[in-house]
Amino acid sequence: MRILMIGGTGTISTAISRRLADIGHDLYIINRGNANDKLQSHIKFIKADINDENAVSENLGDMKFDAVCEFIGFVQLQLERDYRIFGGRTKQFVYISSASAYNKLPPDHVITEGTSLANPFWEYSRNKIQCEEYLMKLYRDEGFPVTIVRPSHTYCETSVPLGVHGRNGSWQVIKRMLEGKPVIIHGDGTSLWTMTDSRDFAEGFIGLLGNPHAIGEAFQITSDETLTWNQIYRTIADCLEVEFKPYYVASEFLAAVSDYDFTGSLIGDKANSVVFDNSKLKRAVPDFRPKIRFEEGIKNTLEYVLLHKECQVADEEFDNWCDKVIAALENAKKEIL
């Protein structure tokens, strides 16, 4: 198949790009060229800003595609742009939305594609819902061949997935662990969550490309493994061969005492127990079976991060904030007692 990816070098998309190239698809990636050295040389790169419609159209010429995959569309205006560029150019338009769009307080903690979409806490998620609604209206009204994909917490080899971290990613939390300092975990660490290795995600995603059962449908792609946040953090500590030192703080408190977006990312998403049912995906892609347990995947990630200085981005502001939160709560305990 001839496939075009908008983005193609991010946390989720890099594994997909590598796999598509490995199995012989005619793969094009359109981006600004900032991280293309991570991928195989035989992938065809189109260096352009997707927002420059004239330049993109000029680069594409009269090319048409079996699938166009949009990884960096966050608001409806970007999807309207995509439709102007790719309407009539592709047999399938795959939009990467987000499982954070789901109502995380449904009657049942098991999430399916039929779970309602609602997130009053996070604008990012509401924008994703709006994008989905726009694309599905194009499918209903004009036959635009849309497929919606909803990833949850997906990670790759370059960054450790966590619940509470600063603006510069997760390295500072790993550094705190290595230094023997406590790390903040939202709630009491017992809520349920799912971590998905990007290599497993890629297998499910690729199975939807060119798949007639995927047109006009939405699919979530996650691991089948369910973990508590305590298990997640403890597994990371075990891989680092350090003591697990959790410090539990209510999500509402974390949101109230910082300008990090914990209202959206925690209260609107990660603080809630969820279990994903991937039955719909497995019916459409019968070969999809997530194989990489978190214990295995995170070991691979940590080994990579510890060997690559570019992944070790310090965040002293977040580190100081963690110390301040912990000290304030310890002082509060003393005052009450």
C-alpha cells in the first residue's frame, strides 16, 4: 500500500513507521524533518509544514494514497485543512484521537468504543471529541473514508510513562528514584490503568490500514494488561534496582497547588480506574494480540533512557515543587498531631 503519515516520528507513530517500512509498504512521511534520522533511509520524506497547504499540495503533485494517517491533529481547524488537502486523494483517512475522550466516570469501569465521549476537565480531550464529530459527519454526509483510532497511555523507548511529572517529561522522576528520594503518586496508587508498548500498538494500527471493516468506525488500541499505579511505579523501581518510595497525594490537591495541567491529565483521565475491552479491534484484526508486558517493555525503555543523555532532560522546577509539596504535607501532619 502507499501510505502517507502526517507526523510519523512521535511516541506512537515511530514504531508504526518502522514496522510499515520493514514489511515493504510504500511509506511517505510529511513533517518538518526534525527527527527523521530515527527512521529507515528508504522511507520517503516530504519536508514541509502541514499548515502550508500550498507547499504540501505542490509537494504531493497528483499523488494518491491508500491511507493517510493524521497523528498531529488536535483541533477541528487542522482537520478541515486535512480535508481540503486529502479529500479525494485517499481511500482511507485514519485519525489518531485519544482514549482520554471517553467519559471516565461511566456506569461500568470497562471501556469499549460504545462508552460515551465526555471530558469536562480537559480541553485537549474535548477538542479531540470535536475532531471526531467533524470527521464522522464528513463520513455520513460525503462518504469521506474515516477511521478513528483511540490510543490510551502508549510509550516508546525514549520516555518512561508516568502519572505525575513536569513539563520536561519523566526523567526527573527517574532521577529522584535513583537518588533515593520519594516520588509523588496520585491518589493511593490503587486505581487501575493500562500501559501499551508502541510496538504492540503498531500491530493493531497496521491491521486497520486498508481494512474495509475499519471505514466509518472507531477503535481503541491498548494492551490487555491492567495494572495499578503502585504496580507501575514499583516495576520501574525494580528495573532501576532501587527502593520503591511512594508519596501519595490526592489528585485534587496536586491540581490545586500547581500550574501543571493535573486537572485534565489526572482528574480528567489517569486518576480514574479503567479497563479497556479490545474485542472490537480483535474482530477487525484477528491477529492482534498484545505481547509485551509492562515489565518487559519498561525495562527496554529504561535501558535506552539510561544510555542516551538526550533523554535525560532535567527539570529542577518540578523537582523543587515535589519537595515543597511533600514538606508541606508532612508539616500539616505534625500540626494536626
